[in-house]
Amino acid sequence: MPAISQPIARDIISDFAEEISKRKIKSAKPSKTIINFRTDLVDTFERDIVKVPIEILRFRKDNGRIASDVIDHTNTSGILDEGDEEVQDLLRKFLKRKDPEKTEILYKNILHAGQLDPAIVTCDGFLINGNRRKMVMDRLGSDHPNDERFRYMNVVILPGMEDEGGPPSLLEIEKLENRYQLQSEGKSEYYKFDRALSIRRKIQIGLSLEDQISDDPQYAGATKAQIDQAIKGIKKNYLDPLDCVDRYLKQFNRENQYQTVSSGRGDREGRWQAFIDYSNTYNTKFSNQRYLLEKGIEEDEIGDIEEAAFNIIRLRNVPDMPKVHTIMRDLHKYCGTREGKKELMNIPRKVEPILPIEELFEDAEQEKPLSRQDIDAKWSAKYKEPITFHLKRASKIYEAQKEKETPISLLEAALKKLTHKDMDLSSISTGDYDKARNLAAEIQKEASELEGKIYRQKKNLKKLIRNK
């Protein structure tokens, strides 16, 4: 999706806004603060901090922390109406499973010291900054019903229709969330997969990578070269792996079903790291014309190799093999020989990405479809053997190749012997002078011929690359 060039207004739910206006209490301490919104910091403009009953504050579905859950659910079940109470319960569920350990820490901190920083909400009560705090304070209110601290949240309410400057656009909300996301003092970091989706959504709305980075305190005063390097890092660690995820989901006819990749930091079956490592291999090796020529890999074979990689990632646990992300890191080595490449390319020839329709149901009448987890388990059981067999064959070929002497290792060994500390010419006996000279001349001749051959090979490779 191209970036949106014109600011898009966010719809305000008037009933919610009216309830927020009626029920807010101007008795929070401190009573004012400066937030990083529009030009407030430059103008040192203070906004009121007010108390609002927790039950009328609502989670925002475009919270970057739960991006994968929301996109997945929208794709499979339809658009989420964040004004609906059932949807609010669903968003709470998404937040709850994201980072349970840090949520428990936040619970204890607020129980001990109360809410320290005000949340930021729209005029109709949707949280831009403070979604996890509301989730925790809801729970605290349930656990400690007589504690007044957990009935209200301290919030800064952004402008409404009648206020100066008017309500924030969608782009302004994304900017605001980005600024507070990057100021992670005491906040849990977004799970990197969700952050990747959040970064991409911000780009689609019109917030460029340069703008997103400019909000990061660690790049304050950074040079253009440093900003460019940071952009490369974001593409490498977030956007490029996310592109691989999209190709993976398309292969298995699961577009936008991101929960099949990973549900969060605590998901032991998560595959995000595997995509980071595969993406790096793909972009440094399989997109490198020189490497493909050196290894004899044709461009039209990359698709089969990638399909094999995605099958391995879906299987995830390969018996007696390294972890899947390590396999992805070394994938180029497994197909670095003709025989190893052949074994990898056999995987997609033996594996179907989608199970037959009759295998997708729990009963013969096809009335009760299997869950995605059960489908994955059935697919893995069906194709575990061929994937494992060919991957292990490719691995063994690579290991055997490692043990063979290579031209580089032989040349290094020869040079090492010629420069060895025992190469003391004064110790040659007088009767071996002619033999030593002949050997040195032969070495010189062979070395000269080798240098010429290597030069010609390099020249031919450059010519092939130009022609490609």
C-alpha cells in the first residue's frame, strides 16, 4: 500500500466523547504536563491531567503492541469494531498474552506505587499510550475492589472537535504512539514481530522511516550517515523479514494470518527469528549475482529453494538437526553444492503446501473444521519424514564437503610451509643445492600458472555478471 499523502481524520464516537467529558474529574496530581504532541514540546504547552473512570476508557485496536493479532483476526473474522464490548474483551486477551512476565512486573509496580505517568487518550476515550496500564489496573481493581487508586486512571485527553487545533488525524496518532513507544522507560518493548507490522503500518499511513527514527532519543543529533545506517538496520531486522513472512503465508494460502507465525514473546513455537535469519541469507546470498554464479545456482531455482525453506520453517522441529533459525542461517551452505541443492529442491516436490479438503475436518461429514493448530500438526505429521530426509541429506553433503581440502586451504598450507621457521636454507647440504633450486623453480612455475588461471576465472566471472 502506498503512503497516504493527505491526513485522514479519525472518526470520533460522539456518545463516548460526551461520557468522557461528563465523568472526568480535574483533581489529578500533578495537574498538568507537557506531552510530545504537535508542537507542545517546542511551545512548552501544558495540558491538563484529569482522572477518568477506568471502565469508560477503551483499548485501541491499532496499538502496535498487538498488531499481529489484530491483522490476523481481521483477516479471518472480519473488521473489529473497537467500540464494541466483546471486541474490547478480545483486545484485552491479545494484550494479556503478549508479554506476561513484564505485565506481572507492571502489576506489582502499580500495586506498590500507583500510576506514576498519565496515559494519553483520544477525546472519546481510546488509549494511545497506556493500554497495558489499563489492562493491569482493571485487574488490580478486581483484586482490590476497595482501593480507590484502581477506580480511575490519570490521563491527558487530546483535543476534540470543539477544541483548538481539532482532533488528531490518524497520522498524528501514529506519530504520538511512535514517540512514546521509543521512550521505553519502564515500558515493555514491543515484541519485534509486532513492531515490524507497526513500522510498516506507520509507513503506509505516511510516517516515513526517517520520521519514525527522528523520534528515537538515541538518534538525537545523529548525522545523515547515522540515520541512513539506522534505516538499513530497520529494513534488515524488521521490514525484510516481514516481506519473507508474507511470502511464507502466501505459499500456504494464509495471507495475513500472522498468528500462525508467532503470537508473542512467550510463544515457544514462534518462527520470527527463523525469518530474520532466512531473510539475511536471502538478501546476502540468494540475491547476490556473484554468489549464485560461484555456486552454480540458477535464478529460477531460488523459488524452489525458498519453498523448501518455508516448509522447514513450518515444520520447525527437525529431529537431530539444529534449531530452525540456525538452519536458515546456514541454508546457503546446504545448497552450496550441486548435490546439496538437489536434495533441498526435492523437498517442495515431495510436500504439498495445503492438505486435501477432506483432511481439514474433524469428522467424515465435514461439519467441524480443524483449528489452524490441528491443521499444522496434521501437516507436520504427514510431511515430517520427507522434509527431514532431504534436509539431512543436504546437511551431510555439506559436512562432507567441509572435510575435503579446498584450493584456498591447499594454497594456505603451501604458503605456510614455504614460510615455515624451519625453512633455513643454510641447513641444505651441498649435494642438495641443485635439487633445491629445481624444486624452487617448479614451485615458482606452478604458482605463476595458478595465478594466471585464477585471474582468468575472475575476469570471466565479471563478464558473466555484466551479461546477466
